[in-house]
Amino acid sequence: MQGGVIIMIITIVFLSVGGWYALEAWKVKHGYPTLDENGNPVLPHDSGKMLELKQENDALRDQLEKVYDRIETLERIVTDKPSRLAEEIDKLAALPPRPNTPEPDLQASVDKEKK
């Protein structure tokens, strides 16, 4: 009976340590930070990939923020009163053209479409 208990305890300890080791190896392989002996996070050695992913993540966040701004503008256009929208369009039409931007030749584009 005593031998079975000792083997069971050794098996539990072995599985616990082995499971912890396998989890840490998986974290390193997939780029998750691990903890040092003081409990501080340590990034994997391949920090170049982590830096690349962080930059891509920042770029995607900026792009998503722009999309949210556009959606907000579209929601405002849809929910605003038609008279206010017409006023804003008239104000924009009254503005002078931006410098260094050629006037579009609408007739030329219509002629191209007919061909």
C-alpha cells in the first residue's frame, strides 16, 4: 500500500512539472511573455517579430479609428435634417477650389464613357 502511494505522489509531481514546462515552451513558441524568477514578464528572444506585430497592430488601430470617424459622419448625414444637409452642400459648393488641384473636365469624362 505504501509503495502505491509513493508512486502516485511521484507521478503527480512529474505530471505537474511536465505540464508547467510544456505550457512555458508553448508560450515561448507562440510569442507570449513568460515570467522570470521574480514574477516579471519576459519577452521571447524573437522580439523583432513582436515589434513588427506591434507596429502592424498600431497601424490597424489607426485605420480602425478612421473608419469609425467615417461611420460617425455617415450616421450624422443619415440622421440630420435634409435642410441642414443641403445647407452644408451649398457651403461646400461655394468654397473656392483647392490650390494645386486641377478642375475636373466633366465633359471629357462623359465623352470617354460614350466611346
